[in-house]
Amino acid sequence: MARFKRLLAGIAALAFTGGGALAQTTVKWLHIEANPVVVKIWEEVAREFEAKTPGVKVEMQYLENEAYKAKAPTLLQSRDRPHIIYSWAGGVLKSQVEAGVLEDVTAAMQGYKDNLSGSAVDAFTLDGKIYGVPYGVSQVGFMANKDLLAKAGVDAGKIVRYDDFLDAVKKLKAAGITPLAVGGADKWPVHFYWTHLAVRLGGKAAMQAALKGQDGGFEGETFQKSGELFKQLVDLQPFQNGFLGFKSQQAIGHFGDGKAAMLLAISSFYHTQKVFAVDKTGVPDDKLAWISFPSVPGGKGLPSDTLGGINGWLVTKGAPKEAVAFLKHFVSAEPQKRLAAGNFIVPVYKGAEAGLGSAFMRNIAQNIANSTYHQNFYDQDLGPSVGRVVNDATTEIAAGTMTPKQAAKAIQDAFRQGN
């Protein structure tokens, strides 16, 4: 009888392993990358990992940016949740940790994390525990079409102060050129104006004080003033017609098509403005300028302070150990250098930034390296509920349906309620 049981066990084992082949483990990877060239590189890296890790399959799934934000909470509570998800870190990460839907990967990151930018790893660390693997950093600033600026007599290199910027907008309007493209329907592109003005006005100290409820919090002078300065821009009617109905991808394409002189953009839009342009060429490098967000009168923030993202990947609760192994392969020297060479990211793997192929992206990398204060996107940093109000309120300012004072109060009320 014992011999018969052993025989049955052996048959079961063979059936499970496909007659001696290794059992298949599928790592489900959910991403929001819209650039097919980048996705192709990612697929190649995934296949490389599969080749060196027999029995593991990496299954890529795509969701559009806004659909991902909307569906992520439900997906993460599902039994069939993806094992790897995209993240902007910040307060959204904190809320996901508190919801118990993420895996603590601290032990798996030991040793490996020393290869990465320390500040990037810190962005995915909460209470001493690491929950994800950073992938790239970005800066928010103005992408500008040199030809359109020249037609209006505007020199990108001379836009240093906020007044210079407003003057440039007026000159572009007078020349019959749309000064700015923005995706108002998605709202988060609008919040870059208000938040970057707050960074210039108050610097790191203002943000830290607001988080502690000091100086009036987000209803304080810095944040009301940022709304007032934003309204000065809004009053010039600088955006494309119907901007409140434009999704972000449409607005990026509008800029890439040469229909607007500037776009307040994440540096990764260097490529996406080509992807979403009708001709798939967009504004070529020799016609593309980068303008760091201008300084403001009496501002306490440094001109070198940056607003941007530290993006990466989170591992969800119960994911197979192969999910972390894949991320460590994905964010390693060779793949990061490959992506840098194509100017797709400013990498976090130490030394990979040397491979950046364009002067445009090398400039971004230098700006971030020179920054002593890199502020994460407010709508991510403040968590999903407060971030939503930031996006709503700043878009209301742009629409003319909320005053700067009302917007600041709405944001502070949301922050107080959430804390």
C-alpha cells in the first residue's frame, strides 16, 4: 500500500510539472506606458528575464493613465490583482500601505538597493520598510517650440521671472499664437501651475509647515498667493480653445503638432509629444526648448528647486517572489542604460544617466542633480482624497469658477478632514 501511494504521488508530481518541466509562475505586471517604443523595450527585458528564469512568465497588462487611477483601488482589493503596479509614490503609496494591499520587499532589496539613487529608494520607503522599486525621476517645466516663440519675438532663455513669462504669453497672444496647451479634462496637468508657484513662493519650508498645520496650512499666504499668481495667467486666456475638454494626451499632441507655443510638461513628454503628434514626429530636438519654471517676486524657494516625480513599481500583497526578482532585473544597469540611451527616462540606477542620448534629457538630469529640494507631484504626495481636491480646485481657478482663496480653503479643508 505504501508503495502504491508513492507511485500515485510520483504520477501527481509529473502531472503538475508537465512531465518533468518546471511549473509555470506568471507574474502579472500592470503598466500605463503609452509609448510603443518603450513598451517594446520593456517586452524585450521581460523576455530576457524569462530566458534566464525557467518556469516564469511575465504577463504585461496596460491601462490608460486616468483609467488606472480610477480602477487601481478596486483592482488592489481583487483576488486577481496584478502582482506589479505603477506608482508615483507619495501619499497614494501611504494609503495603499495602510490598506494592506502591498508587499514589504525590504529583505529582498538589501544589497541591491545600494545600486540605486538613495532619494529614489526613500520615496518608496515608509516607516523604514521598502514597498517598491524606483524606476526613473522627472522634472516639470515648460517645453517650448522655438519657432513659435521666435515668431512672437520671445527668447526662451530670457524667461527667468514670472513677469517675463506673463510678458511672453502676451506677445504670443498678440502674434495670434496659442501660448499654452493644457489637458484640463484630466485636471492634474492644471495643478502643475498652482503647485509650482507654491514651490517658488514658499520652497520646502512652506510645504513642511502646511503638512504640520502651521501658518494656516494650505490656506496660508503661500498657497493663496500661488492661486492669485495663477489667476494672473488665467486672466490672459493663454490656453487653447476648449482646454477644459482636452485630455492630457490630446493636449500633448496639440503641442507636438505645433498648435501651441508651450506646454507645462513632465520631462518624459519629450517623447510623448512625438507619439501623440499627428505626424508622429512632433517638435524636433533643434526646435525644442526647456524652460525651468520661473522665479516669483519675493519667493523663498530657490530657482534650482524642482517639481517632478519619482516613479516606480510596487509589489502587491501575496505576489510570487519572482515579481521582485523581475523588478530587480528590470531596474538594473543594462535595461536602465538602454532606456537612457533612447532618452525615455532619467534613470535611478547609479551611472546609467551617463548614457542619456540627447542634450535635452542630459539637461533635465543635471537640473535634478543640482536640486536640493525635489517636490513630488502634490496630487500624489498628499494622497488620493486631498490630491483629488487639489486637482479639482486648481482647475476651478483655471475655469474661473473658484477664487484663489476658495481653492486654498477647499484644499485645506480636505487636508484637515483627512488628517
